Amino acid sequence: MEQTKELDSSRLELAASMLKAIAHPMRIAILKHLEGGKKRTVSEIHELLGIEQSTTSHHLGILRDKGVLCSQREGKNTFYYLKFNILSQIVDCLETCTCD
Amino acid sequence: MEQTKELDSSRLELAASMLKAIAHPMRIAILKHLEGGKKRTVSEIHELLGIEQSTTSHHLGILRDKGVLCSQREGKNTFYYLKFNILSQIVDCLETCTCD
DNA sequence: CTTAAATATTTATATATTTGCATTTTTAAA
DNA sequence: TTTAAAAATGCAAATATATAAATATTTAAG
């Protein structure tokens, strides 16, 4: 019995929760800064986006909890990065679909 | 001044609202049934998914209002279909990322 | 052991979403 | 013009989400 390629009920739930995590302007912007396997700290993203530190941490936490990002602590810093590089496709697709 | 390929603030809002529309188990399932340019009526989707007619219409309305689907009425039926076929990429990507 | 930088968590309020049921509207056919 | 099928809308209760401010935790350096 191999892994199905279809989206059954529980996989639909998981897929929706991942997508819901991404579906926020700030969090899409975060993903933009993590394309190509880049790893960034909370502070870097906090400065790049110009939003509160706690808000930044909160958004990153959501993305990690829902399986979109991974994190790895190094000293005082925590680096975040895409769990699946293929997720950039979603941002790319949105760029195409919001051209007009 | 040509159309930028980047996601500025208002395009981020638009992208997020499209993605939020998709980010629901039932609505992902709906998109699955519209891949490849297929057109389906409210009733067909209502039967395929086994959910209430009004709930089906509601979900389809959200997807249309947010620019994910288009609709076209033909007699008593309203056919819904993907506004951009490329949107299937998002569903495909989710299938890949929820394999494990 | 103290301090300060970097993250993370808690809390509270405001806002938004989901769902089914009932109702209404639209359209074709009798 | 009455009827029935198909679709859309209004409503209300339960649930979920966003945000910022305040607080807490973790870690390296002094």
C-alpha cells in the first residue's frame, strides 16, 4: 500500500492549514525573502519588513508550526528557511496571477 | 513605466486575499475538480463534495470574488472554472508538500 | 553572576470566517 | 402563469484570526 498522490480528507486539512499560514501579506513577503534556500534571522526579517519584533516572531512561528518553514538556533539567533524549496512556486504563481 | 514583477504592498494584499480564498479544505477540493480548464456547475460540485448546496455556492462565490474562479451562467446552470490555469500549480505544490 | 541582545510567549480586544438552515431569485418548461 | 430546478442570499452562533503591548526565556559576553 503506497502513499497516495491524492488529497484525502486529512491531507486536505493539512494542505489548507499550510496555505492558510502563507495567506497573509506579511507572511508572503517573508517567503519572498527566503526564496532560493536563503536562511534569515528574526531580526533580519524584522528589519527588512519594518514590523514589530514580536509580530515578526509570531508570523515566523505560525509558518513553522504549519510546516512551511524550519528553524535552527545558532547562539542568540534563530534562522528560518523554507521547509520545501518548491513552495516558492506558490509565490511565483501569485506574482503571475496578480499582474493585471 | 512597465508592470513590475515584484509584490508591492497592494499586490501583496491582493495575493494574500486570493490565497486566503483557496486556503480551505473544501475550496482546495473544489480546485482539484476544476483542473485542466474543466467547467462545472454548482450542483455538480455539490454532489462531488457531498456538502450543502448553499455552502457550495458560498465557497464558489468566495473563490470568484477573490479572483480565483470565473463563472458563466447558462440557463439554470452556472458554470465555474479557473480564472488562471496556472493556479493548479498551487494545488500540485500542496500535494507534493503533504506527502510525508 | 549580571547584563544585554535576540527570540518567544502571553494576554486582551477587535475583527473575520464557517456552517447550516431558511428564504429568495433566476430560469426553463409545462 | 404556475411549477420546479438551480443558484444565490440573509441570518445567527460557534469558532478562528490579527495585532500590539507587556512579559518571559534563552544565550553570549563581560
